[in-house]
Amino acid sequence: MSKKKHILKHKTGFKTPENYFEDFQVNMPSFREEIEIENKSIDSGFKVPQNYFENFKVELPQENKKGKVISLFSVKNISKVSAIAAIFLIGFFVFKSQFAINQFSNEVDINPIALEEQLEKDYFDIEFRDFDVSLNGNNTVDEKELKSIDEDAILDYLSENAELITLIEE
Amino acid sequence: MLTDKEKEIVNKLKENKNPDAAFQELVNLYKEPLYWHIRNMLKDHEDTHDVLQNTFIKVFKYIKNFKEESKLYSWMYRIATNESITFLNKKAKKLNISNQELQDHLLNNLESDTYFEGDKIQLALQKAIAQLPEKQKQVFNMKYFQDLKYKEIAEILEISEGALKSNYHHAVKKIKNFLDQDQTLID
């Protein structure tokens, strides 16, 4: 672009302050700081070994001689195996559904009263079993042990534990 | 592509060889054409000064990315154009008005601007230019006021010379019509 472009061809009517272009300066101080900050972010402080980039080579892996790979499943075999697997699967589902139907029909024949009785029996059995457990456990009271305890010791113990006495009185 | 002088400056800046001096040379070379290019778009001197500063800052920051595929001045003009458009959009948003309303606002201020000494004809011309679509406005300003060649404008705006000539032709026609209708302003 030629120097004459600095002068406008036609007058616009715009003017500038006196000596504007002579005094014009780009506001360098703050601007330089901004550039320096950017440069700092680029300069991370990391170093590379001497002549690293000059000697840099990409070491491509050498092609190994590969043995012949024999496929375990050919298309022919896969179709046979799939057919057998399908038969087994169908058989399994048919058996399972038949079993479920039989079970359901058996359940339908159960008398509700008999079921209730069975449940009650189970309940009491469970309670009784719990009681048995408590008797057969470590909490069982040995008669010999009881007799061996001195009567005064028992009275002393009870007098120290007023709550127990209240419980006994009740 | 680049003149010898431009090449010298660009190389110094890219290679960081006395960049301050090289940058000052660049500023001295382009401060006036860029100023007028921006001023024609923004109208106001203070706004123009701010955008000119930003333009040079961007030139310095991104000179390393300048691929030298286009001319240096067209690259700098593009930065200045983009900065000016961004500035105008921001100003319109800040004032909560449309871009066209902003143009009217700038023209109204122009009449009382101490840095505008145009007569009635020049003021009418500015009003006519303000009515143009953005692209035609830019083309007209660069061709009529800055006397840039079509080829140069085409490089700056990155449009074909054919489209550029068509834009300029339509702009001139619209301005003539506007001035004919607004004859009372000139009389």
C-alpha cells in the first residue's frame, strides 16, 4: 500500500486533536506485561536432554513373523453348535415352564385351613426351639452351683441391689 | 506478497530481534491509515483511539501466527475491521439499543463533536452512509474516502472483486437517492 493512502481522498469532516499522530503511542507498559504473562505460561520450566529433538526418532515396532492362526470355529461348525445349543435352550425353557405349571396347580389344591394350622405349628415350634436354646446355652443354672453359694452372700448381694429386691417382692 | 520493509519488520517481530523498535516502525507505518479506517466506522475520536490501540496490541500478539499468505496491511485492516465491529456491537448492547439506533446516536453526537468540522454536505453524506448495510458501508468508506483499490478491499474484506464492485455501485446509488431526497439539508 502506498504512502498516499495516509491522506484521505475525500474530506470526511472528521479531525483529530492537534499533533495526535505525532504523539501517538501504543500503550506499551500494560501491554508488555500482558505479553510477558503469556510467555511465562508457555515457558513451563521443563527441559529436554541435550540434542533431544535433533536425535529424536520414532521407533516403529518391527513386524514379527506370525504363525498360522487356526480358527476354532469355522462357519460350518458354528452353525452346527448353534443348532444344538438352540435345541438345549428350547428344551430347558419347555421343562421349566412345565415345572412351574405343575407347582402352581399343586399350590392351588392346598386347603387354607390346613395351611393356617401348619403356619401356627411352625410358629410355636420356633418359639419352643428358642426356649430350648436358652435352656441349653451358657445361661443354664446348675443346681450344684446354686447350693454351693452361701446364703449370706446372696442376701448381701440383694441388699446392695435394691432393684432386684423390688422385683422379687413384686 | 510483503514489501521488503514489511518483511523486515515481520521477521524482526517473529524472531524477537529488537521487537520494540520493529513494532514502533510498524505503528508509524500504519497508524494513520488504520486510524481513518476505524474512524469512518466509529465516528468518535476517543472510541477510535481505543480501538486503534487494541488493533495494534492484537497485531503484536498474533504476528507470530501471521502466515504471510495475505498482505500485511490487509491482515491488519481485517483486525481493525473486526475490532471496530465488536466495539460497535458492545456499545449497542451497553446502551440497550439496536445497531441502527446506534448509528443514529453516533450521527447526532457528530453535530456537537469538537473533532468534527464537516459542513452540511459532509454531515448529510455521513447520514446517508449510516443508512447503508454494513458491508456496503465498509466498501464505500474504503473506496471513496481511503481510495483503496478494489483488489486491496477484496483482500481485506475477503470477498470477490465482482461482489465488491456491485456493493460499491449499490452504495453510491443509495447515497445519491438519499441526498436527492434530503436536498433541504444541503440548501
